[in-house]
Amino acid sequence: MSADTGGAFGKEDTPPPAPVPLLAPAWIRELDLALTVYPQVLLTGNVRDVFLLPAEGEGGVASPEPGGPPTPYTLESVIESLCRTRGYGALARQSTVHDRVVAWRLTDDPFAFPPALRRMAEEDARAERERAERESGGAAASDPDPDTDDDAQDIDAAIARMRDIMIGMVRHTGPAIGLIIPYTARLGSPRAPVGGEAARLLATAEELGHVARPVRGSGGVTPYNTVFWVVEKQEDLPLEFAIGSRAVRVITVPEPPHDQRRTASRLVVDRLARRPPVRGGSPAGEPADEPAEEPASEAERLQATEALARSSYGMGVGEILAIGRMAADRGLPLSRLDEAARLYRVGVLDNPWATRSVRENILNGEAYLNAEVIGQPHAVRRTIEIFMRSAAGLTGAQSSSSPSRPRGTLFLSGPTGVGKTELAKGVAKMILGEDARPIRFDMSEFAEEHARDRLIGAPPGFVGHSAGGELTNAVRAHPMSVLLFDEIDKAHPRLFDLFLQILEDGRLTDGQGATVHFTECVLIFTSNLGVSADVLRPKTRRGPKPDDDTNNDNNDGRGGGGEENAAAEGTDATRRSRLSRHDKPEVVREALRASFDSFFNDHIGRPELRNRFGDSFVPMDFIQPESVPPILDKALASVIGRVREVHGAELTVADDPWEVLRVEATRRLDHGGRGVVTAVESALVNPLSRELFHQPARPGEHIEVEAVDGDGEAYALKVRRWM
């Protein structure tokens, strides 16, 4: 452009740009295109949802007008808008509610329905008159016999009639007519051949797809008489459905992306903002202590819109609108719409994470868990950090990808008997109450590939399909729970695909196709990976000097010499051995972490699952001798309580036998806290049981253990008893 023309096209004189045409979703534009190209269309995916679309333009919903509020459409109303714009004369729909095909006009111009549809309408009207006459006359004798096969015959008759309607419709010369079959999966099984009238219908539909021709018209491109098949999952189609036919266009209706969820969320926010103010978010009719909510500002509306759009990840538009109705019913303010989404997702009214008691429990949780799990201060501290993050409503730096992730995840790794299960029990009590227990799954029972079906349920057609899965049933019954997967490394590698989905999206689909949400769950995995890992240690020099001739003679050039040769090479020679309680905590934690990484990277080949755990890996140290006294006292308290509960007697242990028990427990410390409990059982419980068996205790009796004698195999007690 030359310099002298700059004024004519300068910044002030430049005309405003033309408005960018508003585009409908891609699947709607694809469906509009298919009407003139394909005689049959299969719609699959998110077909039962509601779609928020702008006002219709000249091209229907495929070419919306800019501006104006969004309008909710069903899939059927989308098809109707496109067909009306394309000049269709009528639409028909198979209705299982009315047990017939319902037809309606799309034009005011004269239109003749196909003969099959006219006959159907006449037959239905006659049947309705006869039914009304029977009901008014009380003709009970004409009621059908429940022992006959009338239901099966009626179904076959309805399918046969629909086949006749489809033939007549496809042969219709115009204007075009569409037939919607909304529940195609009900025509047959995807795993077994279809028989009877259903098989004839599917075979007829396949042939009609190849012989169909566009309707006649005066000008332009005319559409087909279109058959619209609708199914949620393509794998649920009957076995005989012609999915590979070139006459069938398969269109997938996707889940709403973030921008569509944001549009639906803004609609919900605006509706809620127009309602009368409520007090403190309390349900209607309930008193509240907080003042009435002030009208929301635009900034508050935008913040609430974005919060609801994020928290509704994985939901449809219809579900977001339902969340708005629920929030209005519960009297929730805009600032708590994410709580309404949680309530809708898991169906739980109470959110323990938002209660003051749980926050106080977590605040004091380090002291509480240290009392429950003795000798693990590092693991307890890491656990509390993770749950402080959950109570604050965060799930880590990756939370932006899916706000539906579980509330907390722990991977506890350490030797046997160090308190991994006890820590899981303590977490359950801290969050859900003193009577709560984790739902435990022993993953050594899931070592076979088919064990996956035990967790989520068998697929249709297999034994146990109706029973559901152990994991999905448990979470469905208890949406807010602590799930303990014990010895996870013993599970079959295929099961880890399930955990990948849970950790990433916070949901799982069971064998019956239902979605189970893990959003409010805490997942705890335990393992002793790395306990048998090799550890490098400094080794003291042994054997001859490097210049000793004896060393050369023994070596003899054959690669022998073993440790002696290694030691002779320098003072930093090393050897390898298993982890033990004598290793430094830093060495133990490093070995456990290395084995954790190696297991997921190399053994099962799931590095992405290791990444999902993030910083939730919590190593647990060996139990040290200084932790024996509190563990011993805790075990003795359990025995004393049991004697009091069963026999009504008071049991005490003197200082000398307590010391014997401490020494024996320390001797078995390689087995962790479980070794302490075993020592109590061997040296106290077993001989005490013999004593009470031969001389039962009397209610109110005092029993004092004065001495414990034994050699590590058999023990005897010296007791004093009095009333």
C-alpha cells in the first residue's frame, strides 16, 4: 500500500470487521451434510444429553444466528430442526411408551404420509376405541391370559409393523420423511445372533440402504428418506447390524467440552442469581444464622461459572442444568456450586471434608496417628501433609486436568509389620469417625487376569454379570470411604489399568455400564517392594595385600578369588545384602523409592501410573528397639481389655514379667510390630489361656502375672489371684 492512501484506510477510518459466522458443533454440521449423502445415519455417544444451541438461523441449528440466549435441544429436536430446514415433510419415531410409531408433520404444505403409516394410524385409532369400550363396559373376560405368549407375539408384531413402515418410507417419493429409532440396541444382542422379526428388520434395513435413492424435487440437491439409528455405545449394537455398510454414516456425539460446560454453567448461574435471596445457603424452610445473601456481582458470577464448569468435568449439559435445580432446591449460594456438583455426583448430603471436626482432626492428626502407628514419625508427617492438601480442596499441581480425582492417595511401602495397615485404619478413623474402618482388598487374591472382573463385575453374557464388582459395589454403597489395596504389587498387571483411570478421572465404569465415582474416596496402596533390595555397604579389607604372590597364585587367571580379589583392589570394595533394621533410615527410604520406580517402569511397564501417584509415595522405616515399650504396652492393654470383657476379671502384669516380654519382643523385632505382638501371644496369652482353662476366672477377680519363665519355645506363668 502506498503512503498517500494511508489516510483513507487509517485506524480511524477502517470499517469494523464483519462478524464471524457462528458455527454449530461439528457433529451437527456433519449430520446436516449426511442428510443429502447417506440414506441411513447412526448416531452414537452422548445421544441422551441436552444441547445448548443459539437461536436457529435460516439453516436451522446448523447455521445459528449470532446473539440471543442459548436454547436447550434434545437430539430429536436437533434432527427435527435440520430436517425442517432441508424440506422434509414429516418425521416418525418409534415410541416404546406408546408401543407404536409416532409421526408428525414438519410443513404446512399438503403432505401425504406413506400408506404404511396411514394404515398404522387407522389401526391404532381402532384399537384405542376398542380398549375404551372394554374399559367402560367392564369386560373382564376379555383380559389376556398371563400364561400365554401374547407379549412375545405383540413384540414381534410391532417389529414387523415397523419393518413395513420402513419399507414404505424409504420408497416414498417425496417430500422426504425421516424415521428415528431411538433405542437400536434393544433390537438384539451384540454377542448372539438375532432371530425372528428383529433379524428380518435388520436385513431389510441393510438392503434398503443400498437401494435407497434421494427423493424427487423441483431443484437443488434433495435429501434421502433418512433412517436415524440411535445407540449410546456402538459395541451394544445387534450382531446383525450393518455397521460396515457404505450406506450408513456413523456420527459420534461427543461429551461437552469445557466451553460448552461453561455456557451451561453460566446459564445456571444467571438463573440462580435471579432467585430471591436466601440465608447462608440453607435449604428452603430451614432457619440459618447467616445474613441473607447479597446479589451477586459480575465478577462473582464469572467465578461461580468457572468453578461449576471445572467441577462438572465428565458430566453432560443436562446434568449441569440438574445441578442448578439441586442448588436451588438446597438453597446453595453461587459460591458453593462446586459442592452442588459433588452432591450430584456422589449423592451424599454431608461432606466431611468441609466440616470443622475433620479439619481439627487433621490439624491434630500427627499426634493422633503417631499414637496409633508407633515408630513412624516420618510416614505420619507425610500423610498429614497430603490430607491437609485434600481438606483445603486441592489435589496437587495436576488438579486442573480433572477436579474429580480422589480426595487423597497414599502408597505405603515398607517392611512387614511396621504399621502400614494400622496407618490406613488410623486415616479412616481420623476422617470418617472412630467407628470407621477401611474397605480392604487383599490384592494377592487378584493375581490372575480374570480377577479383574471381581473388582468391576463380569461383562454381559458371563457368569456373575448381575452381581456387579466388589470394588464398584463397595464405592456405590459407601461413596465416601477409605479403600485399602493391600500388597498391590501381587495383583495382575492388567488391574493397574483400572487404577490409572481412577487416579486420573476419579471414576470407573462397571461391568453393567454404570459409572461409579471415586471423588470422595481416599485410596491407600501398600507394598513391601524393596525390602529385599540389595544395599551397598562399605566392606573391611580382608585377605593378602595386592602385591602378595599368594593372591596371584590363587587367582590363577581363571577369574576366581571372589571377595578376596574385590577387597584387594581397594578400601572402597563393597558387598550386597538385604535391608535390615540396622540400616540407616535414609538408606531404607532410598532403596524403597528405587524399587517403587523400578516396579512401575520395568516390571509392569506403567510409568504413567507411577507419575499419577506423584508425591504420594510414603516410605515406612523399620521398627527400632526404642519403639518396643509403647507397642508392648498397647498389646498388653488389648489383652487386659479382652480379659475384662470376656471374664470380668482384672489382669495386671508386674515389672519383671514386663521386662521379660520386652526382651523377647526385641529379639523378634525383625518382624516389626507384628513380632512384638507375637511375643506377647507366645509368652503371655498362651500360658494365660491354659491357666484360665484349668481354673476359670471369677467376675471381679484380680489376676497378677508375677513372673514369666521360658526358653523361647514354651513359657509358663507365675500368677497370683485374689478376690
